[in-house]
Amino acid sequence: MHINKRVKLAVIAMILVISIGTLFYKVSSKPITEEKWLKENSTSINLKNDDDFSGFELLKDDLDKHDVFFTGEMHGVGINDELHFKFLKYFVKKAKVKNFLIEHSPCEGYFLNKYIQTGNIEFLNKFSRNVNCSKEQYEKWKGIYKFNSILNKKDKIQVIGIDISDSDETYYYFLSSILDKYKIPKEISKDIQSFKNLKSKMQNSSYEQMANLVGDYKKSVENNSDLYKNFLNKDFKIFEYVLDNFYYCTKWNNITLKSEEFFKYREEKMYDNLKKIYSNLPKGKYYGHFGNDHILQKGNNLAAFINENNKLKNKVLSIRTLYENSFSLYFCKGEYIPVDLPKLNAKLTALLNPLNNSNQVLFKITGEKSPFSKIKDSKYFQLDMKEDKKPLEKYCVKDYSQYFLLIRKAKPVTPMK
């Protein structure tokens, strides 16, 4: 009798264990909603306190896993420079970043690097004149100089321009300023004079003609590389790097504006520039702040190309920036034009608004059980009011970027007078 009772109790206990286990499994395996995930994986960011990185702790588990960090923006928004500076300081302090990539040409990168290393304001002024710098951007670079000046020598950052976009005049004057520092060898005097003659041809030459003229000089330098190395000495590397990009820029200008090839060519050349930099510098971590399109990790984008590199495979982290009720200034044909930034799509607005009322919120969309690992829709974060049917994509939402930053009520940049 006692044995039967024990057996019954054991069976009941076993049934209870199995039932509880099954219930627990069902509860634990239940998909997490997008709203619940974003609420639990978001944090406000404090831009005012230089030493307050509490909101950035959401990133801490990803710092050791990645070697290249990107933040994105839509250009012309005043708060972008505050965000840029804050993220730079965080990645320098917490991830030991030393290489600072910028969406500017090697010429501008040279000026800015010289400025933050020396404090010579003339280098910053050269940059600001060339790029129609905003007040926010100008003040940001002054802050970066101060920040860099108090870092230990081994921790100091260097600025690296990897974009090809710049004016012919900027490229020309930069290269000329290097040539003018040295006595020109007779063997290449005619070639250098032909380069100097570009000054008078710039205004009246087509993009194709400029590409041919700069390409001819580039070939001359390649054919006489030993002479140029001896002639330019320590300046040869920067001269060669800038000349290559002058040529890339003239080629790029000759491609149909806003075509797929136009965008892809620029991305490929930025990636080529980074590969050259990466192979010539000691191993270290990189941080870059670029337009949103450049930092997406799928498609013909800079970050996507980097993420496919054998040495940097799955070592790229991207944070795209979204804006709500915000405004920008777009510089076009010599003047600033006010622009209302596109609103978030209706579904995303309804999802985000109840979660956090801060004006700067960081969201993580990767991680175990993230619902964004199953949503295959590249237009999920599209800044567009159109309610078009969204196509099923090859990649999940989280494959494009691991984080996004929501900015609310941002004002446009302030032009320099």
C-alpha cells in the first residue's frame, strides 16, 4: 500500500516538474515584441556633462568585440557635432581608439590633424574656409584639440581624411604647397610645370578633361617614383595619397550625379583609402562619424566593404541616427537652404514615442532574442511618411546597424559669418 502511494506521488511530482518545465519553456521562448525589446535596451544620453558617460554603458559589451566604430548623421543638424565629440571621447577613453576617420578629403584631414597636434589655429581656419564650416563644427574642433592636448602621448589621436570629395582648387593648392617647398629636379621639371598649368585650366575644363589631365600627371609620378621619393622626402607619402584622391575625385565628378555608380565609386575609394591607412599604421582601433548611408553594413557602403575585409570581418559597429521634429541647413551653390528633415514612418513613430521622452536616446537592436534579428526589411528605419508595401529583404534589420540613436527637436547648424 505504501509502495503504491509512493509511486503515485512520484508520478504526480514528475508530471508537475514536466508541466512547470513546459510552461517555463513556453514563456521563455515566447518572442519578445519590438516595443518590449527597445524599452529594455535603450538609454538617454547626456551631452552637457563632459564626464558623464552613463548612457553609453549600453555599448560596453561591444567595445572589445569591434575594431571600427561608426556613428551616422543627416548633415546640417546643429546637435550632430556635440554627438560626434561625445562619442569620440567615449571611444577614446573606453575603447582606446587612436585613429579618427572623417568624412573629408585627405587635404582637410591633414589640416585638422595638424591643428589638433599643434594648436595652430591657421590649420583650423584653412579647413573652415574650404568646407564652409558651421559654428558648431568649428567649436567642436577646438574642443577636440583641447581634449587631445591633455591625453598622454601614447593615447593621442590622429585625424585621417578618407573621403575623395573636395574641390579641384583645394587639391591643387595642397599639392602645389608641397612642391613649392623643394628644389625641383630637372628631370621632372616639365611634368611639374604641366601640373602647375592646371591652375589656369580648371575653370574652363570639363570633368572628363580634368580627369585626363590629373591622370597624366599621376602616371608621371608613378613612372618617376624614385625621383619623387628623393625629391619630396618625408612629404612623399602625403603627396602621393592626396594626388591619388585628386584623381579619384575628378573621375567621380565625371560619373552621372546620384546614379548607383556615382555612390558606389565614392564608397569603394573611401574603402581603398582606409585599406592603405590600415596597412601602414600600427594595429589599433578606429572611430568615424559619417553620413548615415556610409555606415550601413549591407549594400555598396563603406562600412559594408570594411565588414567584408578578412582582417575586420564582423569587427565593425554602426550607430545610425534618426531625427524627429528636427531641422537642418543644406549648403548648395554658395548658400544655406533650410530643410525640414523627413519624419519617421508612422509605424516607427508609434513604436518609439511611448518609450522614452528624452531628446537623445540610444537603442540597441542586436542581442539574444532580439526581434530585429528576424525582421527582413531594409526600409524599417526609413525616414519617410510613405506607407508603401515594404519588400522582404535578404538581410535582417540588425544586419545594417547594431544600434540607432533617436534625436528629437534638433535645430539646424549655424553658418559661420
